[in-house]
Amino acid sequence: MPKKMVSKDLFKKIVEQEKEALDFGFYWENIDQLVEQIKSECEEIKEAALNQDNLHLKEEVGDLINATISLCIFFNLDPFETLKDNVEKFQKRYDVMVSLVKKDGLQDLKNKPMEVLLTYWHKAKEAVLAYN
């Protein structure tokens, strides 16, 4: 089976799980509950990372992914299409960022401080938004 189909099948499975939970009465009542869950998962990720517990880290990252998919479903967004669109958006911004870096005479951004990386990223974001 092609990898794309496997990926779409995973999204389909989680949507089915979410709908089953909703039908059973296990659901998010409002966005604040879901956002709190996402924040909680982020805190658990930080804790697992600080403890260098990769098994726990993997579990918590999985929980965060699941929570963000729940967020899509809460707003009736297709999680697969949402992620696909985001990957395309990132690629456009990344390509523009690479062009800006090279235009400034740099080969790459290795060993540059975070503020330099973010400056280029924001410039790329603005350029893509202006183009669209």
C-alpha cells in the first residue's frame, strides 16, 4: 500500500475514533477545554524532554498530535487536508526564506542565533502573504 494511503488511513481512523467517542458522550464541550488539553500536553512534553525520557516523550508528542486532530474535528476541519495545506504553506515560506538567505550572501543559517532565523522566517512569511 502506498505511504500516502497509509497516512490518510491513519487520519480516517482517528476521525472514526473521535466520532465514536462523541456518540458515546465523551467530547469537548468548548474550545477552552481543548486548548487547556493542548497546553497540558505541551507541559508534559517539556517534562519528558527535561527528563530525557524518550519513551514518555514519544507518548506525549502522540497525545499532542491527537489533541490537535481533535481540534480540527471540533471545528469540522478535515485533519488530513488541514495538514496537507500546512505542509504546502510551510514549503512556500521555506523556499522564500532560503532565497532571502542566499540573496544576502549566506549559504545557510547554521550556527546563527534564533533571532536571525526568526527574522528570515518572518520576512519569508510576509513575502508569501504579499504574493498571495
